Amino acid sequence: MSENVEKYIKRKVYKSTSSRIAQKFVDAGLEKIRACINCGTCTGSCPSGRRTAYRTRSAIRRALTGDESVLKDIDIWLCSTCYYCYERCPRDIPVTDMIIKLRNIAVEEGYILDSHFGLANDIFYATGHGVPATGENNKKWRDLRESYGLPPLPPTVHSYPEAVKECQELMNAVGFRKLLDNAAKLKEERAQAAKKDKEE
Amino acid sequence: MSEDYKWRYGFFLGCVIPNRYPMIEASIRNVFDYLGAELLDLPGASCCPAPGVFRAFHIPTWFVIAARNISIAEELGVSPITGCNGCYGTLRDAWYELEHDYDKKKEVNEYLAKIGRTYKGNFEPKHVIQAFYLDMGLDYLKDFIKLKFSDLKVAVHYGCHIVKPSEKRPWNGEYEAPRFLDEIVEITGAKSIDYKDKYMCCGAGGAVRTAVKEVAADFTREKLVNMRDAGVDIIINCCPFCHLQLDLGQVEVNNFYGDVIGEPFHIPVIYITQLLGVAFGMDPNLLGLIKNHELQGVSPFISIDPFLNIVKEQLI
Amino acid sequence: MTEAKKEIKVTGNERPKIGVYICHCGVNIGGVVSVPDLVEYTKTLPNVEVAQEYKFFCSDVGQKIIKEDIEAGLVNRVVVAACSPRMHEPTFRITCKEAGLNQFLFEMANIREHSTWVHMRDPEGAYEIAKDHIRMAVAKARELKPLEVQKVKVEPSCLIIGGGVAGMNAALDLATEGYKVYLIEKTPTIGGHMAQLDKTFPTMDCSSCILTPKMSEISREKNIELLTYSEVVEVSGFIGNFEVTILKKPHYVDQEKCTGCGVCVDYCPVVVGNEFELGLATRKAIYIPFPQAIPGQYTIDMDNCIKCGICARIDVCEPEAINFDDKPEYLKIKVGTIIVATGWDLYDPTELKQYGYGRYPNVITGLQMERLLSSFGPVIGKPVRPSDLKEPHSIAFLQCVGSRNFREGGNQYCSRVCCMYATKQARQYKEKHPDADIYIFYMDIRAFGKGYEEFYESAGQNYGINFMRGRIAEVIEDDDHNIIIRAEDTLLQQPIELTVNLFVLSCGLEPRADADIITSLLRIQRSADGFFLEAHPKLRPVDTLTEGIFIAGVAQGPKDIPDAVAQAKGAASSAAVLMSQGEVEIEPFFAVVRPERCIGCGMCVENCAYGAIELVEDKWFGTVAKINEALCKGCGACSGNCRCSAIDIIGFTGEQIFSIIMGGEL
Ligand SMILES: Cc1cc2nc3c(=O)[nH]c(=O)nc-3n(C[C@H](O)[C@H](O)[C@H](O)COP(=O)(O)OP(=O)(O)OC[C@H]3O[C@@H](n4cnc5c(N)ncnc54)[C@H](O)[C@@H]3O)c2cc1C
Ligand code: SF4
Ligand code: SF4
Ligand code: SF4
Ligand code: SF4
């Protein structure tokens, strides 16, 4: 094959849209997303877009037109949820909530960063805290608490083991456990497939 | 409620305050007590859950755990109060949505029934700043001021979720240029300095810090540059996660962006109740301002000594 | 065949033979419910002699079906189940009349708006509701009585409220046709906003050059009574016979004596912001709004006057025109028609804090830009930026400020003129400063009018104006008061941070802040956007729902000058149609007293908002209420409150209403 064919021939003609992702917004009562006029106020407001490749409007647009690559890109995880886009959108679209919903869909399909997965699974699910003070590693923080005259552990789930159980029961019932397990499975499958591809 | 208290709240600690910046916890507890407001513990409260991460993973989980946390305060017959913008965002948004969506509330209660709890929704979640500004009022606070700064230039950092989404917040829809925190800061005699992009996000939230620290730190870099350009002495904020990002984040900025920032940053980061406390003439030990230097690798990461020196010079 | 001959005599006593005509309205009704089934159902209702369906009963063919049944004596009451009576009640009344049936023996069942439109997704429910409506209409039809229309005289005079380009054009047309016109203008001069404009798109003719000749024409026209600095304070009466009270505000300068020399201005010590120049210049407490103002006599602004008396000195005002004791005057006039042409207010962008208006000196509105560009404006057409009075090298315009914004406080509609005026202003600046960098940030450019697209194309090609597709998110100010713009170039998907010297907000047009006052004085309606509501968006665009009152110009909705003038001429013509006929028919839906039941308590006298009831002595029944049919609006306030059920509203009698409620069982 000529090198130039590979270099210049892209055949990237967009042939159709798919409403699969958009439909999930509609099902969640967030059909307002469809009112977007692509004015760019959201991107223009976005402190993240000023330093990263994340483009708020494009994320919305891709979701609407069914470009599923939006779920894989790390972009949507670079929104700091500052809510500027949400406040300023002239179509009154709760843009930040849309990004959050988009992340929900991504996680459902197994697109979750390792760091986020660890946080959800090993820390939040296990302890009930997002930033814990238990465990050997965290002794310095317990000491720090004591240095200010506070008990080493706060009166939160950390002091009430049955409360951790309560939280876990809720998370199981509402489907969080299943979601994480499924995400882990999909991640693993993708990793295997990628490995196989590489070997070939 | 003991007779001496005028207000009573359920202190929702969250995660970062008790587990990384306990000096904030100490200062909130002592300042509230000093002001005649009782803070009850919320036994067994969990992570709020954090809006940028856990809400972003699974909205239903976020709802039920948030409702559980609020229900703990409800059982005690008080509003949950938090010193964290993230917890405020979660508790208040969940409360707001549950108040406006009967079906959602019913669904959430079906889950809570499994652990023998119910969410009623009759107690509005509040922020420490909301208690100061709306429940107590500036005039009430002013009566407690014993000492005033003569020359303290402050970069006020609001953070995002204390004002936005504005329709779910108590500030009359104001989000572009609120003043309430500046007004609280200024009763201490300190001057709130205008700096470029004052209302910009610190960069930590929305799972960004966990995803890519460098990106979060780049937000922080921009803020710090603007603060330094305006010539401020300290940073005042009202959120432990912003606090962490502006404190520990300074170390990271100095590290990642050393080549573009020139001089490394070392601006003391002070939580609002610590500032108020010193102006009330309270013992700095009660405000978590005196660090045990034997502890290694703990907060604050940027020395607050310059602030303590100003306190000594101007207040004592 | 004359109408009189054809009139089929129907008395209240004759057995009702009801014809029900159910319309498909294309697919509007027929596409949701089964019209044949409705017909079958209708046939089961008592007194229904004929039930028929057709695709469009409002069409000629459809009307003919009804006429034939009437003429054949098959039916003596007609029910059409179709669209809204607002739409076609007049049509079918004429159908009946033409076939010789008294037009008030007609009743309409609205099964489109009330049923198939609102319940489009629930055909079964819609079918049930359609049945109810038909049953109710048939029940009422059974009780209908023939009525006679009332005729009232129409005064050949018109009140025009608002002396902008719309009001002026309507006034001139009517005056030339020979009608007496009262042109009421709230400010001391006519001309409206157009007087503030420099050039006008798309032809770039100078606004003053085309407006001021019209203004003097108005002042010369003998059929126009121009009342500036005046406001309408009371309106009573009805079509053809409106009684209007006008407040003439005191000028404190005798308008007869003032020669317009302007010497007083030099002496007046009070300097205040000039509203005509939108704060970009000052004026004195004694002033005319702008040099070409009509009338050209001066006015003292008493809110700011310190009564120093200098202007009253004989060496200052030679004709001795100053009169500090001037008092408001009230004038009562009688007119046959009214045209509302009160125009618009500019959207105030202060609330959109992200754009810095009111905080940063170099952020201005489009109307301020218009004054800066005006050759008789504060800087004689050489725009400078407010902070340092230097000519800007770079200017950015932001479109849709306050328009097309679905957030609270924003206007959802497109203001229709701002795309074009920004393009115009950009071109004007470029003409004089070819090196300048001009940016227009837009969501969509709306260049829909005649010659507009060409104007827009030329702005790019011949003037090099940069059209940037993206709505600005926020601006900040740098140390030199330049404005740093943050936006996305949506076409490049790239965030922008652009620094410009001057930032112009293309603010939209809004309903007048005091539109509420006009609404309640004239009892006309406003649409959801706040502008005055037309009777029908397509077919009656200059009429209001109150007979005899018309609307023109931006008062009805945002529009440019060509459209405002076209609409003004339309309103003038519609008013003339009424006045040239000399009389109009009004519906006989007024209250009648049954003296035998009335105990003369007088409750109704107090309840009537229109003063239509008085107590009189009747030779049989003693003190009883009596209704002045000309004043009665048929609102029903008296009837509903009468303890003795002594008052009925014709066309809506107790029996008729009860029969509707009981669905024909009464
Ligand atoms: C910046 C800018 C530039 C524009 N440039 C162009 C252009 O180049 N070409 C173009 O075609 N269009 C242009 N337009 C649009 C144009 O201004 C309007 O189409 C025009 O003003 C409509 O005239 P009007 O008579 O309906 O309203 P107005 O001009 O607002 O006149 C209404 C009059 O009624 C009076 N009034 C109001 N209330 C009362 C009351 N209660 N009693 C008595 N009097 C009352 C007012 O004082 C005023 O004199 C521009 C608009 C803007 C904002
Ligand atoms: S601001 Fe709103 S309408 Fe504009 S591009 Fe973003 S989501 Fe769409
Ligand atoms: S909420 Fe997220 S997407 Fe919106 S402006 Fe802030 S960082 Fe950007
Ligand atoms: S005319 Fe243009 S600028 Fe004005 S509201 Fe419409 S689209 Fe926006
Ligand atoms: S219906 Fe009665 S209250 Fe109404 S206007 Fe007529 S007389 Fe007056």
C-alpha cells in the first residue's frame, strides 16, 4: 500500500447519527439537552477547556449525535463541576448535570479511570468515607486530630461500624455494587482484548 | 438544647475536614460555641457523597446516601450544617431535588426503609457561611469582634458549590459576583482584595484532582498567579477541598509548574472560622492555628507563620 | 334574492331541529378521533335532525352543505363541531345568515383546541371529550333564541398613542384620508427611537433625513392634533364611541409664546444626564430633547429644576414664556378608533454581570453606539470609548443580549433588528477606520429582510468584518480598561481570549416598562413575550381582541422600520375601514332585567364596572334595575350576583347555561 494512502485517505464521512446516548438523557428526564443551539457559552465559560482538550459543547454535541467515543475520552472527567456553563446556558440546559449524567453512562459501560475505581471500590464502598482516617497509612492524620484536641477518629462511620454496614446495604440495594462489578468486568475484558490485539 | 444556645445544628463533618484538615473542625466547633450556636454530632454520618466523583459514578447511589445523611440530622430535629462546599452541594442539591420531586422522594424512602430510616425533608441543609450571614447576621457577628486587623490583604476564594447552582442556593440567584464572604472577612478589619478571575474554580472538584493532578494544579496555578499579582497576604476560603487544593496544591504547583511561575508560592491558606476566631480574640489553640511540628507530612503544607506574625503585630 | 325575503322565521317556540356538522379539520380532528363515530353518536342526541361530517366545513363546499339543509327546512338550529369560535364563529354565522337563518341560532363546539389538539396522544380520551362538547353545544342550541344585532355609530376620529415612526405614519395616512387624528406622545417630541438612529440598514439612508420631514409634515397637517408631553389617563366607551381623557403635563414654558430660540439653555445652571443621548452627554433642566425636535418649544424638567428663576428673567426669555405655575391639564375627547404604537424599551444588560455593563466603562449598548456614530450625537459621529475618549482600534459586538435567552430574566424571542444594526454599525465604523479590527460574536445571523442578506455578505467581503460564531461567556477588564472576551469559536472548537478596546452589547427590544398601564386602560391583551397581542397572528395582525383598537410597530412585537411602517399603514387602513362605514354591528350579548323578579335592591348597580345599570321606577313593578345596552359589556357580573336571578345575559341565559351543564337532560 502506498504510504500516501495511509497518510491522506481518511474516509471520515459522517453517515448517520444514533440517538442511543441521547435517549438515555431523555429517559432520565433530561431531554433539555436536545435544545442545545451550540452557542459555545458553555465552552467559553469553562475553566477546564482553557487548559485542556475538553470542550463542553462538543461533549454535549457528541452525546446528542451518538458519537460514543465521548464516553471513552478522559475529557468528560476533566470538568471540575464549577457550574459556570450551567448558570449561563441561554437554553437553560443544566449543562453540568448533563456532564455528570454522561459520566454515569460512561461508568455503566465500563469507562472509569483506575484511580476513580479504586476510590469508589476500595475506599468509599469499604469505609463509607471518600477520604478516610483509618488504616496504618493514615495514623499521622489521627495524630493530627489529637494534636488539636479532637478524638483520633471522628464521630462518623469511622466510629460506628454498623453505619458502614448500613451504607453498604444501601449501595447494594441501589445497584452500586453491581455497577462497580460490571465496570470491573468490562474493563478487564477490554484490557484482554487490547492485549490480544497487540500480540497479533 | 441547653438554655445558653441561640442556634442548634447537626455538624456534618464530611471527609476532608475531619480526616485531613482537623484544624478546620476544631475552629468551627469552637467558634460556633463561642457565638452561642450548638453543634450536635451526627453519629454514623458518611461521605456526603462527593458530588464530582460518586454522583458522577452513579446518581441513585448519591441520592440515597445523601438522604441517609440528612435523615440523621432530622432524627435529632436539626438542620445539617457543613463547612464544606462539596458536602453543601450534595446535601442541598439532593434536598432541593427531593423537595421538588415527590416520586424521587418516595423511591429514596423505599431504599431507606431497608435500613430502618426515613427521609422527611423538613430540615434545610446549611453551610457555615449561611449560618453566619443569614441565620446570625453580620451585625450579630460584629458584636463579637474584639480585635481588628489594620492591614491584612485577603484573597477571598468562594469556591463553586457554595453559590452554584444558584437556584438551589439561598443567595437570591447571585452567582457572578457575590459579596457575602467578603463582607464577613471585612468585619475583621481585613481588606478583601479584588483579583483577576476571583470567582474561578480551584480545580480540585469534579473528580479532576483524582483524575489528573496536573490539570487541577493548573487551575490552582492560574488562581495563585492572579492572587500574587494583586499583592495579597493570605487566602481565605470556606471549603476544605479548596483549602487542600490551595494549600497542598501550592506545593504541587511549585513542583509541576516551577518553570513558569518564577518564585515558588507560599501564601498562607486560612479557613474563615480561623480568621473570625482571632478577631474575636479567641485562643489560637482553639482555632487550630498552632501546629505540632513533630508531626510529619501533614497539613498545613504551606506554613501559616506569616499570618501568625501579622496577627501578633496587628492584634496583640 | 334579498336577505329579508330569505329569513326563515324561527320563534322560540318552534320545535328545535338541530343540524350538527362535524369537521375533520384535515387531520387536526379527523387524524385523532373517528369523526364517523362522532356522527353516529350525535344522531342519538335529542332534537338532532341532521348529523354530517366533512373535511373542511369552513370551505365553500362545506358551507354549502349547511346552507342546503337550512334552505330545505331540514334544520332550524346549527351546531358546527370544529375549531375555536374565535377562528370561525363569524364564518358560520354568515353561512346561517346567507341561508336565511338568524345567525344567533348557531352554536359552535370546539373539538379541536379543547380535544384533539390537547389530547393528541390520548385518542380515546379525546373522543370522550369531543362527545361531551358536542352534547353540550346541542343542549345549548336547543335553547337558542333569535336575536337582532345592534348597530352603533362610529365617530370619524382616531386616537393614536405613541409618536414614533409607526404612530406618525398611521397618523399621516388617516389624516390624509380626512379623519381627525389625535396623536398622543409621552415625551416632549415625536420621532421615537428612530430619531436616535444615525443611518438605517440596509440602504444606509440617514435616519434624520427621512424622519424629520415626516415630523414637520405631522406638525403642519391640519387634521392632526398633536399632543406631546401628554398621556392617556382614562378610556371608557366602546368601538366607535371611545371617551378618552388625556393628561397634558405642564411644560412650565408657555408653548404658544416660546419661540424656540434656546437662549434660556445657556443660562440654566442645572446640568443633568441627557436621556436622548443615553447618558453619553448632558442637558440643562430647561431643554428640548434634540435640535430637530417637534414641536420645537422648550420644557422645564421639574424633577431637576432648582427654581432659581434665571430663565424667567426678561433679558433671558424675551417673549416671557417661562411659567413656573403651569398646571397639568385634562382634555376629554371622543374617538371612534384607537391605534396603540407605543414602541419599545431597550433590554437593560446590567443584570448580566458577566458582560460587565455598568461596571466597566468601555462596555456600551448598541443604542449608545448609535448615538456615538450619529453625526449630531455627542461626539459628532466620531466614536470614542468612554474610559479615555480615544478612538477604539478594536471593537467587539455581542449579539442576542437579553434575547433568545431562556433563563429567568431573559427574553426568549429574537429581537429581529440587532443582527442588522450591529452589522450596520460595524460597517459604519469600518468605513471611517479601515484598519480597525471588528468582531461580531453571534449564534445565528438573522438577515431575513429585503436586501439584508446582501448587506451582510458585503459586511464580510467588502468591509472585512470578522463574524465569530460563538456566544461570549464572560468578559474581564485589563489595567487599561480594555475588555478581554472569553468565548468559544464554535466553528474551530477553540476557546478564545480576545482583547478589544470597546465592547458593544447588541441588546434586544423589550415591551415598554409601563405597558401594563396601557393594557388595563384599553383592556387589551399581551402575549407571553409581553408585547401587545394581535387578534390573529396571521389574519388579523393589527387588530386587538377589543373591537376598534389596533396595534402597530414594535408595540406588537420586535420589528425593523420597514415592518413597523407597513404595520402602521395596515392599522390605519383597518381603522379607516370601520370609520368609513360610519356604523358597526355589535353583538347583542348584553344584560336584560326581568322586572317581575327584580326587587330593586341595587346590588347590581354597584357590581357593574361599566356604570351600565341604574334604578328606575316601573309602573307595574316599582323600583327595578334598568340596563343601558350601549354601555353594557355583557360581562355578567350583575347576573351572577343577583339574588333574585332577575338578570340574564342574552345569548348566555340561565336556561342555556344550565342546559349545557346538564348536558341536555334539562
Ligand atoms: C440600536 C438600534 C438600531 C436600529 N437601527 C435600525 C435600522 O438601521 N433600520 C431599521 O429598520 N430599524 C432599526 N432599528 C429598529 C427601529 O428602532 C424600530 O423599528 C423603530 O424604532 C420602531 O418604531 P416604533 O414607532 O414602533 O417605536 P418607537 O420608536 O419606540 O416609538 C414609540 C413612541 O411612543 C411613545 N410612547 C411610548 N409609550 C407611550 C405612552 N404610554 N403614551 C404616549 N406615548 C408613548 C414613545 O415615547 C415613542 O415616541 C434599530 C433599533 C436599535 C435598538
Ligand atoms: S451553552 Fe447551552 S446551548 Fe450553548 S452550546 Fe452549551 S449547552 Fe448548548
Ligand atoms: S461545570 Fe465543568 S464543563 Fe461546566 S464550565 Fe465548569 S468545568 Fe467546564
Ligand atoms: S436579531 Fe440577531 S442579535 Fe437580535 S436576537 Fe435575533 S439573532 Fe439575536
Ligand atoms: S353585564 Fe352587568 S355588570 Fe356587566 S357591564 Fe353589563 S350591566 Fe354592567
